[in-house]
Amino acid sequence: MLQININTQPIRTEYNIQNAKLNFQSIPPQVQMETKSPVLEISQPRGELTIDQTAYRYSIGLKNIADFARDNAVLGKQIAMDTIARIAGEGNQMADIQYKSNVIANIAYSASLTDAPDITWAPISAPDIRYEAYPARFNVTAGTVNYTILPGKVQGDYHPGKVDIQVIQYPSIEFSTFDVEV
């Protein structure tokens, strides 16, 4: 009897695998900012206060030199006119000889009489007070923002993977026959 003998040899392989590599570096973006704050300067000039006491001082009898001299000149002129009128009146009394009286004694007696001073109630004027305010001054310096943008960078180095396959043993099939006696 004929017998078939089959011998098989499977394939044997060897794998050499290199993984893929990715060297990845990233630099994030940056914003560099420099700010200058706004400045507000406010200045307030002093106001002007004016006090004019001329009317007040005149109402209580105090005057400046020019007005005092002018008023005294007017008063002196009036007193001179009154004195002239009084002396002329006294002269007329002495000239009037038809009356038998002691004219000089009467003149001396009337000169010794003085009138009681009159009290005059007069209002006192208030001083003239004025204030002039000056507006505030504003000086504005605007603020600034300076910025620089540094873009980010991405750097990558890619090495692809490799697969090396080597056949160490090839497959084979052997057929052999032999006769077997039974």
C-alpha cells in the first residue's frame, strides 16, 4: 500500500518595527504691553476779592485827602460867606442909630449864645464787597497703550515609522510516498 507522507514547514518571519516619532515644540504667542496712565491736572486760580470802603468811610466822616480838601474848601467858602453876612448884619445894626439901645452889648450877647448841636441820625453805608471767581483750568494728557504681539511658533520634526519584515524560514511542503506492506 502506498502511503503519502506530507511534511509542511510554516513560514517564519521576523519583524523589526520602528515607531513613528514626532518631536513637537510650541512657543506660545505673547503680547507685550506698556501703558501710560492718563493725567488730569486741575488748577484753580485764586479769585479776586475787592472791598471798596469809600462809601462807608464817607458815611462816618472819614474821607480821602482830595475829597477832604475839596469839602473843606466848600465849607471854608460857606463859613466865609456866613461870616461876611454876620459882619455886614452887625455893621447894619451899628449904623442903625435911630434906636437907642446898646448895640455892642446886644452883639456881644448874641455872639455868646450858641445853638445846641443837632443830632442827625444818618444811615451808615455798607462797604461795596465784590468777589470775582475765576474758573478752574483743566489740562488732560491722554493715556496710551503700546503693545507688541509676538506670534507663537510651532516646530515639529516628524520621523515616519518603519516596519522591516524578514523571512527567516520560507514555507515548504514535502510530499513523499512509500510503500507499506500490510
